[in-house]
Amino acid sequence: MRNCRGCDGKNTDSPYLKSGLSSEVQQKTLKHPCYNKEAHDNARIHLPVAPKCNIKCKFCNRKFDCQNESRPGVTSNLLTPQKALETFDYYNEQVDNLTVMGIAGPGDALANFNKTKKTVELIKEKYPEVAICLSTNGLMLPIYAKELKELGITHLTVTINAVDPDIGEKIYDSIYYNGKLITGRNAAKILLDNQLEGLAKLKEMDIMCKVNIVAIKGVNDGHVKEIVKKVKSLGVTFTNIMSLIPVAGTEFENHEKLTEGELKAIRKSCEKLVTQMYHCRQCRADAVGKLGEDKDSEKRKIS
Ligand code: CLF
Ligand code: SF4
């Protein structure tokens, strides 16, 4: 990419690497600023092509971007796949060392599969050296896992907030699946089954996976370690535990947040199991730049 000054991708001792992946995915991981803290001079761009969501988290206000991978209370402008390519072209000239293209909403990447697929194809064709990163709630993961590999996805985040449907029911209101709206414990169970089945499929594939966990005080904060243990058994080596930030207009709007110290303690307790992310910036679905140095106000001018 233009004026490449970022990670040289040669640190083969990095705790962010995972054995069994191809050298291409390993090299792209070393140049991915979310998956490798040392790659802080590398930039990523989110292309907001995925408006719909197929589940309803009780902490989500649909006016805003998906909170499972985004800063709450922010709305991104939508792009068509063609416009997304033009946006990438533009920022490839403006931003040094743009090594990752991500789709993180504003809804769910796999609930908008045709748009996601088209965008990935356009970017892959023109920029084969770029890591392709998706974020999903995992409901459609078993259905699309094989196709994701064929498409050339290198990095995938699944957000899993419970591995017990009794806890999941407190977090998820409903899912829309196979043409039906399903609520309550049954919804949480189907979502969980699909997340775990999807991860099991990905274990056999050359895709670097991360699991995001939204920790909610008094709801699933004491359960986070169980989630990490479960996903570790399915081959996941990297988790990003974030604190819920309550949003107005949701069931959790007045919910007490975890303190920084409480969040750190949860991450530390899980560090013995898998590598922890401490540098997440809870980006918006149209973020662009190095982590924490977004150029999103500029971006909105052209989208
Ligand atoms: Fe985007 Fe997520 Fe890919 Fe990164 S973000 S889809 S893995 S390219 Fe990164 Fe942003 Fe945290 Fe996400 S800092 S919110 S972890
Ligand atoms: Fe909202 Fe994201 Fe949950 Fe969908 S997956 S309901 S967009 S927080």
C-alpha cells in the first residue's frame, strides 16, 4: 500500500498468531491492527454495506450501529458495494498503510450476505494483498462458513455473549430465522447452537477467528470465562471482552456499567486461557484509519 511503514509482518513469535493457518493469513494477521497490537501503524477501513440485522439484542437501539462491534450511539451512512469500492480507492490514496478492509455493520454482515459478498469480491479483485475482515452475530455462520472461505475472508469476528441459553435469554430478545420470528430461550438456544456450529466449521478452515464478548454487569460478567473456555475448545485463540455501554431507548439504558478495573480483572482472568485484546477502540461501522485515529468525518463527505 502507499508509503508502507507499518508492521513488516515478520514477527513470527507474536502471541496473536495461530498455528495451522497459512502463511498468507499469518502475514495478514501481523498487519491487522485489531488482531496484532504491534501493528499500530497499520490502518483499517470499515465499509458500511450491511444495514439489516437478523437478531435483536436487548442492549441494541436500531437507530445506531451494531453494538457488538461498534461504539454505541453512532450512525453510519450506508454504501452500495460499488460505492464501497470507490471509498476504498479514495482512502487507499489518503491513508498510509491501509492493510485491512472490514465489514462491521451497521447491522450484521451475514444478514446482508449478497451485499457483503459483492463488496468482498470487488475489493479482493483489485486489492488481493488486503486482509478481509467480517464481524457477525453468528446466526448465519453454519450456512455461510464454506462460502466465506471460498470468498477469501481472512479474519472473522463472532460476538458470543452467553454459552448458556438461560443467560442468553436475558441478553437476546429474538431472532429472525428461516422466515420466522423466534423469541425467548428458544431464540437464545438457536443462536448459540449456530454460533458454536459455525466456529466448529471455521476451525477446519484457513480463517483467523476472534470472539467478541459484551460483558454486562450482573447478567453475564460472571459467565465470561465460561464463554472463553467454550470457544477455546473450538479453536479460538483470541477474545475481545468489552463492557456494555448502556444506550437510551433499550432495556439496558439505566444499567450499571462495569468499571475499568472490573473489565480489566475479567480480561486478566481469561488471559490464561487465550490471548486477550486490550486495545479495542469500539469503532463505528464506517471507521477508517489507525485504531483511535479515525478519519470518519472526512469519509462522510464522499459517502
Ligand atoms: Fe473492523 Fe473488527 Fe475487523 Fe477490526 S474493528 S471488523 S476486527 S477491522 Fe477492532 Fe474496532 Fe475493536 Fe472491532 S478496534 S471495534 S475489534
Ligand atoms: Fe443490534 Fe448488532 Fe445485536 Fe443486531 S447483532 S441487534 S445490530 S447489537
